[in-house]
Amino acid sequence: MPGLLRGMARTAVVAGTATAVSNRVSRRQGNRWASKQAAPQQQEEAEPAPQRTDTNTKLAQLRELAQLRDSGVLDEAEFELQKSQILNS
């Protein structure tokens, strides 16, 4: 009987240790995966997307620019420079 009890106790200790180690490994892996997934999200949040000017606003700016060129306020080089800035924004 003492041998049987000792064997059962040993089995319980081994099973309990294995369960504890398995749970610890799972938690550590879960934390690693969570931190890896959170890192790209933090970068995305830290870097706001550049504001893009919508097409209608660009067209209105180009029309105003063309009117300034036609009226003689801007020369052709100034017009082209401003136009490229508007189109690249």
C-alpha cells in the first residue's frame, strides 16, 4: 500500500508540474504574440496619415491659379511651380 500511495503522489506531482509549466509557457507565448501585434498598431497610431486634398479642392485651386496667370499676376514659371505643388499635395 505505501508503494501504491507513493506512486500516486509522484504521478500527481508530475502532472501538476507539467500543467503549471504548460500554462506558464502558454501565457508567455500569448504575451509575446500580443506585443508583436500591438507594435504595428502603435506605429500606425503614432504616424497619422497625411491629409490629402480632395479632387474638388485641387480643381478650384488650379482654376484660381489659372486666373492669376491669365490676369498677369503670375508668370508661366510661377504658375508651373504652384501647379506642381497643388497636384503633388
